[in-house]
Amino acid sequence: MKNTEDASAFIVMHQLMHLSRYHAVLRMEDMELNPSQAGILFILNSHGRLSQRQLAQKIGITPPSMTVTLRKLEELGFIHKEPDEKDQRIIRIRLSEAGKECIEKLKSIMDEMEEILYQGFSVEEKLLFRRLLLAMRENLLNSKDFKGMDFKAIIEKTAPPMRHDF
């Protein structure tokens, strides 16, 4: 885009989203992860042991698609699958020690990305920017288009399809 000063805030945010996703993809290649797989690891880190169905619901994909992704994460040693104590038909997924270490690396990547994004910003500007972003998100969620929808449903409708070419 030649005249970036003329670009709407929406266009700039859209470009920023794509640039940051590409940056993340490049950083995660060494770990043989893509952003969707990293998201699964973060969910497991936050919620502990989950069934495959629960995990698929939180990500917004079908259980069969989740099977393929979990197989890859298990091959990488980032997760363990174990039968549920009460119902042996249910498989619970949890982070392995390698998965927990991977989370720390992913957090480091996010810190690095924020450092790049906030280059030249004062502490006050960083805080203001975050506050403005949160307010924009809230404004959208409160708009008539999103009334009655939860954030998870919106993510499911807009998330890119999971890639299985890993």
C-alpha cells in the first residue's frame, strides 16, 4: 500500500493481524507447530486435562479434525492421551513436560513479538493502546451484529480452517 497514511484503521489492523500471524508461523517452524496447534497447547495449559470432544468444542473444529492434530502433537511429545478414570471410553488429553516447555517457548515468542510491535512506544502508550484495543473489542461485541453471541461462537465462524499438511 503506497499511502499508508490514508489507510483506514480497519485496513491497518487487518494488515497487522496478517503480519503478526506470519511472524508467529516463522518462529514456530523450529518447533514444528502451526498457530492452531499452539492454540491447543495454550488451552490445555489453561484448562488442564480435557476430553477430545471438549477440546474440539473449545477450538471450534470437529472431533475427527482434532484427532489428526492431536496425533501430530502426540508425535512431537507435547501431549499425553490417557483414559478417563470414570469412563474408559473417554480419552483425556493433557500437556506433557515437553508440552509445558513448549508453552514457555511460545510465551517467549509472544514476548518477542510484543517487543517488536511496541518498539518506540512509551509505557503509557502501550497501556493506552491495550486499553483502546480492549474498548474496540467491547464495542464490536456490543454492536447489534454480535448481540446474543458469545466470543467462542464468533471465533468459530471466523477462524481459518485447520491445516493438516504438517
